[in-house]
Amino acid sequence: MRLLRKATKSAEQALGFMAVRRFKPEPILATNGLLKKTGPKTILFAKQFSFQTTVSESLMFDPENAVDAAAFANAFLEKYTAVGFGALSKREVDLLLIHLLQEHLPGFRSMTDFDAALTLRTTKRKIRGLRDEVSFRDASNEVSLNIILRRELTRAEVLPSEHGTVKVQLDDAVLRGYAEKVVRSEFGIVDSSFNSAILQLSGEKFLLLCLTVLTPDECTQVERTLEEFRRDLPGAEGFHGSLFAQLRRAFVSGAGQQAGKLCVSGAMALVTGGASIFLDNVEPLTDAGRGIGEGLQQAWNYFTEDDDAAG
């Protein structure tokens, strides 16, 4: 019980918001491992241990999230005592808590660094540093990274004064590093000078990222559509290289000075499953989910016809 009391105190000091006030070693009426509201107090059970907490208004685990709270407590006690009491440094305890909050607290993973810092009563910089380290320790494989990156790419912001350029905010250090690696494989340079978490990408770089996150079946759809584009282009038989290289060359040949806008519009069609965005007025995405081929074809028709008219 002395071990549990010390572990509980460590959790309180590291989290701040858990508000554990009194510990009673004697068993309390069992509640099947859930939170049981008893007036101003709440009883929390974790595994074979029982301890009583006074819940403040800042407590993150609401009573309706009792199962998540119990899972968090179980996991913390298991990890904290796994290598021996006192073996974890304060930094390791902080990392453990951030990891467990992201796993068990509904909504915490999607919180901004600012909101998480307010919740945990610390600084935004500290939260970002802890989240980045946890992210690298728990790094996913490329399949998982592509799924997450695809979701973030759909939120890219088209710069109003430069429609062939987009900004993408990637707070997660592993995801940002993965995106930078993809872009550098073809271009060598990634611009994050404005903010380390924000990548500013040309239309071509954005197109490369969007192609990277596609499934094999979606890549096949792009290849079929590319064959349609080639019929409109002289010398298309000379197109060689990766799918990205061939698509980029087709866009440049077909749209000329509008190629950057076509890259952005085409990339949006890829990553959203067929949505269109026409960049002259930065119109919102439309017709999402109709199919990559149709979205690409519409963007192609719009920008190549404009280029023909200008010529």
C-alpha cells in the first residue's frame, strides 16, 4: 500500500489535474472498476487497488468516461511500477502520462498544443516537446502515416495571393518529418521558414505528397486518367519515369502557365477522392467522393482550356 500511495502521489504531481487528495488503504465498496458518484466525491478503482479522490472541476475524466479513467489508472500503475519504484525520471513520467492521455482520454490526441497546455497547466512549448518525443517513440509504419497525412492534406490552405502554393500544418514531428522526406526525394528543399510546423509547398510538391498517400487501386485510377490526358498532348509517347513525373509533365505540357494551379486542383482531387477546387476564386471543394478520375478530368479540362484560350 505504501508503494501505491507513492505512485499515486507521483501521478498527482506530474498531472496536476488529477487532484488526488486522500488515500485510504482499506477496501471500499466495489464498483466493478468504474467511477461511482458519491456526492462531492468519486470513487475510482484500478485493478486490485482502491483509492478515493476528490474531484475538482478541472478533472479531465468525467464520470461518464469511467471506463477510460480506469484504463488510464491501470496502465499508469502498471508502467510506473514495471521497472521498479522510483526508476522512472520525472521526464519519463511526463512522457508516460502524455502517452496514456493520448491513448485513453477522449479528445486529448486531437487537442491543439495550446488547449492541452491550458488543460495540464503548463507551457505550450513543453507540451509540443513531449508530444514530439512520444510520437517518435511510437512511430507508425508508412501505411499508417499515409492515412494520417492524407487527412491533414485535405486541410491544406491555398494562399489567396498565390494560387499555385499551399500551406499544410503538421504539428506531429514524425508526420512532418515523413512529409519532408517525401518532398526531398524529388525536390531537395522544403520551406518551413514561417513556422516549423507549417510546410509551404508549391503545387508540384503538394501533388507529390498527395500521390504518395494514395492506395494502389487509386494509383491505377490515376494511370488510366493519365492515358486520357496523353491523347491531347503532342509527343506524349516520350513520357517516362514515376507516376508523379509523368503526371507533372502532362500538367506542364497541357496547362502551361496554369500548371501550378492544375497541380493543386488535381492534388485535391486525388486526396479527397474526386473533389474539385478551381483556384481563380479559391472556390470550396465540391463533389467530393465522385471518383478520382472524374475530379482529375474536370480540373484538366478547366485549366487546359483556359490555357488554350489564352494562347
